[in-house]
Amino acid sequence: MNCYVHDRSAAVGICAVCQKAVCRACVGADAPRIVCRACLEQRAVFGFEYRSAAAIGGWPLIHICLGMDPVTMRPKVARGVVAIGNVAVGAIAIAGLACGLVTIGGASVGLVFSLGGLAAGLGFSVGGLAIGSVALGGLAIGFVHGIGGAAFGPSIIDARRCDRATLDFVRQWLGSGILPPNCR
Ligand SMILES: [Zn+2]
Ligand SMILES: [Zn+2]
């Protein structure tokens, strides 16, 4: 078997992406898998990728990436002002693992707002386990306010306590519908 570009050179392997035989000179990357130069340059994604032409500060306005990087075999990271993917980093990030200012995800790290099974941030966090200035969750750890089944923070509402400052905050911003019965 010879290289598909250089038909006189013996192939050293098969590109994991395009399945063509490549010689030593044509290997673009050999770890963790052999990938030819052409595929390495394209970095085509298995799955779906959309990147808006509009960009702000070098970041695409919208980047949706639901696929694997063929070279590393890791989920490709969506990176954009609005990022949606398996792993997303952006001002607004929605993903299994999301990082950004406003995030929604299984594990969500948002500076301003995060929503997820595990939500952590400096702003408003909502999740099974929520950590934030204002944390709302089954287990809520708030730097200012914590609201949840079990809440920790300077001012909290949970099954046992009902602090005035948090009560005022909830009434003003969230509505009293979310208050536990002991607090209404
Ligand atoms: Zn290839
Ligand atoms: Zn070659």
C-alpha cells in the first residue's frame, strides 16, 4: 500500500478521518490517531457545526458545535458570543459543560447567570447544587442570598430559616411563588 499523494512512498498508516493511506511526509498528526495533513488543516468535525460570519472581537456571534474533534476525539468546544455545544464557552453558553457569563448546562459555570444540575457563578445560580451571589437550588450556597431545600449564606431561606433580606429580595425579583410554605 502506498501513499495516496505520493504513489511511490510506502504508506505508514491510514488517516483516521478520510481513510486514505498516508506516507510519513503526509502524516499531519500521529497522536492520538494518525490524521493526514489535509484533514488536520480542515479540522472537520464529526457532527454538526455552524459558525456565523458575523463576529465580535474575533469571536463568532454564534457558534454551534455538536461534534467531535476528529484529531483529539474529544468533544469540540463551541466558542462564541453565543455558544451551544457539548462543551461551550461564551458570553451565553448552553452545553453539557458550559462556561461563560450566562450559562445553561449539566455543569454550568456562569459569571452572571448559570442554570444547571451543578450551577456555579458569581451572579445568579440556579441548580440542583447552586453556588452564587444569589443561589437557588436543592442545595444552595449563596454569597449574599441562598434559597433552597438546604441553604447556606449570610441571608437564607430554606426549610427552617426565613431571613428578612432574602425574603425581600425574592419578593422583589423572583415572586413569592417560589417561597417555601414556612416563609409566606
Ligand atoms: Zn485525511
Ligand atoms: Zn505522501
